[in-house]
Amino acid sequence: MARSGSPPRKPKALKADEVVAYLTANPNFLNEHPELIDVLAPPSQNQADGVLDMQAFMIGRLQTELRTVQSRQNELLSASRVNLSSQERIHAAVLAVIEARTLEDIGRIVAEDYRSILDVSTSTLCFDEPGKSTLHNIISLAPGTIAEIMADRQILLRHDITGDERLYGDDAAQVRSDALVLIDVGKDGPNGLLALGSYEADRFHPGQGTELLGFMARAITGSLRAGLNAA
């Protein structure tokens, strides 16, 4: 026990071999205390065999972290460009259908213009109704077909599929992925479906966002209701 008034004892200095032994027993010590990298004096790179080059270690670690950051930035930029392109395409599709004046105009825009506007291989507008539609570019489906396909879903994205001939006709064999969007024209109208098909297996897939497709569906629904009222 130290005498009253005596100076406090200095902590025992660690020997180099004790530090080496501790670090050897705790290999993650520097990972858990990265702030020590800033105060350690790195050795030169010209070391004898068997001596760790700490400077090379720190540089390598910084380079790895930098590559990780750059990779994440590139992924974010790429995703931003894709989202921006998708928004522009959806906005163009909405504007096109808003300007339509008749149901046949809407069918033509979906069947013809949407292929280039939305960059898809095929696109159709379908309705559950008995008999064959008298309107050009609008497909008639047997009653209950849309409910069978959608199963209470508003939007369905599918990948790595074989296209449904009922939706895509002669193009069905080449369709490998698609986006199906329910079109609700009201209680007095038939169930409707917008089908966007692609020959690429991963053009559409379940992990994609559907907000923009929902926005487009609402615009098409409004135009269809206006067209039905005018018919």
C-alpha cells in the first residue's frame, strides 16, 4: 500500500514481446480499434522477411475502403439513371393516353405507341367480355380470365416465363417476362388489363417497384372511363 503523500506508482511498462503476444492472441484488435491506425508509426516498405509491412497494410485497407465507396456510388448513380429513364417513359405514356379521344385511340396507343414509349416488345389492352371486341387493338378475354391471372393483385410482375397466348397472341412464344396492370373502369364496366411483355427474361421481375405502373394505370383508367362515357 502506498504511503500517504507518496507519488502514485507509474503503470508497469509493457515489453515488446508482451505486446506482440497480446496482438497475436487478439488478431482483430486493430479492426476493433481503427483509431490507432492514425497514431501508429508505419515501418518503411523495405523490411526483412517475416516483418509485417504496416504501411502497406494501411494503404491496402484504405484502397479497399475507397473501392467499396466508389462501387456503392456507381450503383447509386446507375439506379438513379434507370429510375429517371423509367419516370420519363411513364410520363410520356401517360401524356399519350390522356390525349386520346376514343376507346379505339387508347387501344392503338397501347398496342402500337407503348412499345417504343415504354421500351417493351409487345403491349396489349385486354377486357373480360363475351365475344370478340369490335374495337381495333383491344383484346377480348373470356369472363373471369383477368381474375384468374391477377388473383386480387393490382399489379403483377413476372420473369422467366412463357408468354400467355390469350394476352399476346402470336407474340406469346417470345415473351419471357411481363408486367400486368389491372384496369378498373368501374362497377358497370368489364375488368381490364394492361399487359406489357418483353422478350428479355429479366426485363420485369417481382423485385421491381410498381409505383410508376400504378400511376400509369390510374391515368389509363381515367381516359377509359371518359371514352366509355363518350361512346
